[in-house]
Amino acid sequence: MGPDGRSVDAGLLIRLRTIALLAATAFAAPASAEDLVQVYRDAQRYDAVFSAARHNVEAGRERLIQGRALILPSLNLTGNATKQRIESESRDPARVPSFDRNPSVFGYTLTFTQPIYRPQNWLQYDQAEHQVKQAEAVFGQASQDLILRVAQAYFDVLAAQDTLALVRAQKAAISEQLAQARRNFEVGTATITDTHEAQARFDLSAAQEIAAENDLENRRRALQLLTGKEYEALQPVRADVKLTGPNPADMQTWVTLAEKQGYPVQIQEAGAAVARLEARRASAAHMPTLDFVATHGQNNQTAALTSPVGADVTTTTVGVQLAFPIFQGGAISSREREAAALSLRAAEELENARRTSALSSRQSYLAVINGITQIRALEQALVSSRSALDSNKLGYEVGVRINIDVLNAQQQLFSTQRDLALARYNTITNHLRLKAAAGSLTEQDLEEVNRVLAP
């Protein structure tokens, strides 16, 4: 009831319902909205970083074939064809006559080589196996990074859309409050200060709307960089979603998984193994090598310097070839020391990868737990903020609240709505990061996130 005993203006209640409906529908999605999995599929086909990683793993797999080739036999064929002109002018023609000849020589040589004892080649073959593992791990990390980048860009667009929708809803609410302040001033029930305060808030919301529109455009372009597409709308997170904590709900379990199977750890483990084998290869350079060698060749010549008659010569040789490095100017010993130092460096990098993965998993785990707690608190704060706004509006109507109280309550409501949306998005992405730190993030996790989106 008003101070004169009449009921509160029914138009005010209608405006309140209109504003609430505008805020509630700010997160609604058209029927043609794309979901997270579809956006991820588009990114898989378009993203240049992921494509480069795919080509990199294809190249890395060839290392195994190249390493195996070092211990398998080799067969080489060489050919030659030459033509000469020989002019011989004798100093004693009576004994040796002068002559002119144009001999031609055609020939080929077929060489078969089978390594018998080459420790460096066997060690390089072992290295190739670890290099393939490293390439696979790099690709696995690139796949996880794509999931995270797509999810982050997707929710950044949603957050920017929510911010713009809430700013516009707040602007509409302030406009209503400004109009009411002007009416009250005209009838003498309020001072001009109320009008000025509402006008200032309205102008500020107009500036915030421009900034929110610009931010939304930037977020959409960032998503387009990943997918090559512009989306009219994206499916939002359901307003009634209830996010759950990590499973298992034990931080140390996630830390252990990250230290053992996180992709950064797998990459460094393979790199450390390659470095250790490289140190052994450098030491093996001091050892002799033994190869089985067989050659077969034929030379056909029409003449020679000593004979005007041509000849066909066929040669076949079979044997073993032993090579022993005696002195190479100190290069072998230097490379041995270099490889040993690089092996120690790789071991330290592996330890750092384990520590970094453990830290990342701890941070992500705590971010998920704290995010869920924050969401619950903000959900309760949202209920309180709505009640506070309704109370302040009614209090302003009956004269027990001033205009600035209503404006502050509106600001608090919309800030709470924005913070709640951001907390949900951040919790979802942090959950994905936690699984990525443990090396277990897959497309199925994106499908689970899809289930919390509005259909």
C-alpha cells in the first residue's frame, strides 16, 4: 500500500516482470544454435595448429622406418659411360707407330652391403622407437589443446553474449527507473537528484553496452579463427545445471596421474630416453664396424691406350669390410661429452615436467572445487539480490527508499547474474583442464559438457 492508502502501481509490477523476463531469456538459444561438439568438429577440420600437429606425427612415424633401414641390407647400382679421344705421336715410328683412337667405355657396378656389427645403428633404431612415442605424445597434447582452446573460445562467446544481454537488461531497467524519477519530480514527490542519478547510471550503461558489443565481436572472431565459420548462435548452458566435482574426489590421485601419464611428461620421458641413447651412440663411435660387402660389375670398352682392341670385363667380389676409428682429431670424445651433458639436461627437463604437471593438476582441481562452491554461493546471492531489488523498488514507491538504493540493487542483481554465468563457464573449462593435466581429456568429455547445454 502507498502512503495514501492506495495499492502500488500495477504498471510497476508489469515492468518488473518484463525486466525479469528479459534477463531470463538473455541466455535462450535459437533452434539453429550450434553445440560444442559441432564447433569442435569444425575446428578439427580447419585449425592450422592442429593440422600442423597431425602432419608432424605423420612425419615422426617415419623415423621408425628410417631407423630400421640402418640395420637392413642395402643394394646400390651405379653406371658409367665415357668417351675418349687419344692421339699418340711416337718419337720412334719405326719401333712404335703413331695412332689415333676414340675408345668408349660403358659399365655398371652392383653393390650389396649388410651391416654385421654397427652398434651405433642399433642404438639409432632404438632411438627411433622413442622418437615415434614422442611424436605421438606431442600429437596427443595437441589434440587436448584443441579441445581446451575450442571450449575456452566457445564459453568466451557465451560469456560475452551474457554480458551484453545483461547490460541491455540493466539499461532497460535503469531507463524505467529514470522515467519514474522524472515523473516523481514533475509531481513534486522527488528531487532532481534522483533524476540525475538515474541519468548518470543510464549513460554509464550505454557506454558499457558499447564495450560489451565490441568484446562480443572480438570473441566471435577468436572462435572463427579456430573453426573458419561464423555462428549465428551457440547453445548456452542450462540455467538449472548442477555441476559436479572431479571424479575421483581426491586431489592426490589426479596429481599422481598427471605425474605419470600427462602428455608433457610423456614427451619429456621420450626425449630423455632419446638423449640417453644418443650418449651411448656417441660412446659407440669409438668401436669398430664390420660389414659384409659383395659387388658385381661389368665394363665394356672399345679400345684402350695400350690396345686397339676392346674388351668386356666382368668383376665379382665378396668379402667383409672392417673399419676401426683410430684418431679423429678429438671429435668423437667431444661429441661423447656433449651427448652426456645433453642427457643430464633431458633428465632435469623430465623432472621439471613432472613437477609442472603436478602443480597444474592441483591448481585445476582446486579451481573446480572452489568454482562449484562459488556457484552455490552466487545462486543464493542471486535469490537475495532479486528480493533486495523488489524490496527497494517497493520501498521507493512508498518513500522509505531513495532512487540510489534502487539503482544499487539493480547493479548488484545484474553483477550477480554475470558472475554466476562466468563461474559456471570457468568451472566447466577448469574441469577440462584437470583432465588434460592427467592426460585423460578426450572427445567424450566434450560430449558430457554438451549434455549441460540447452537443447
